[in-house]
Amino acid sequence: MRVILIRHGDAVSSMVSFDDRARYLSDAGRRQAAATGQALAARGVTPSQVWCSPLVRAVQTAELIVATLGFEGAVAARDDLFPDSPIESLARALAQLDDDEQIVVVGHQPFMSAAASELLGCSVGGFVTGAACCLRVKGLFPHQAELEWRWPH
């Protein structure tokens, strides 16, 4: 299975929206999400499922990406994709899927780095906003994955 981990695009400052859950994408973040979608399309990504955090900026990022990819399914907002969610919840969800699936997961830091680190078995540095990495997951218990590509490089 391929898992494409994506950090949401740049969001407005907490000074604009005092409720972190309601922070939305800035104009730059919208451009980042569209560019990420184009990068995924150029790599032939055809997701079978798209999951995202329920926070506004992640939902907006996922919607902009899937519009670029032509994904016609529903984007699933999941309560286990918050910045501090445990990685094992994602691993259990992935374990329920078929080996030929491509899953796009849109979330936050530090969750994205922690998920990539756990699946790859090595430390993965921070994801900049709009960044994506594609992992070829070979096993989940124990976690076994290989990095196929990262965007931006």
C-alpha cells in the first residue's frame, strides 16, 4: 500500500482566529495545497481513499488536493489525525486496508513527522506546510515502510 502523508497548507495566524480548530488556509496556503495536488498528479497518485484531520485548514487542504487529482470519493475527516494523536490509531486503520490501496492523509505537525518516523523506523524531520511524502508500506505490526518520494525535495 502507498500512504501519502501531507501537512496542511499555511494557515492564518492565531491572531486572526483565536480558535485553533477554526484556523483556515491563508492565500499562500491555498497556493501550496494546489501545488501539492499538482505534484501528486504529476507522480500519478490516484487515491483510493483520502483522510484528513477535522480541523478547517486540513479539510481545506484535502479538498484542494483532491480537486486537482480528480478524486470523486468522499474526504473522510478522522478524529485520530490531530497534531498530538497517537500514531498507533493510524496504523490500525491502515492495517484494515488492502495492499493495493493508495491513501492520502492530510494532517498536522508534529503528527506527520511522527507517523513517517514510526513507519520508516528512522527519524524524519519536520514537514513544512504543504509538504508530502509517499511511503510504500510493506507491513504494519511491526511497521515496515520505504520512502518512495518527498515533495518538495
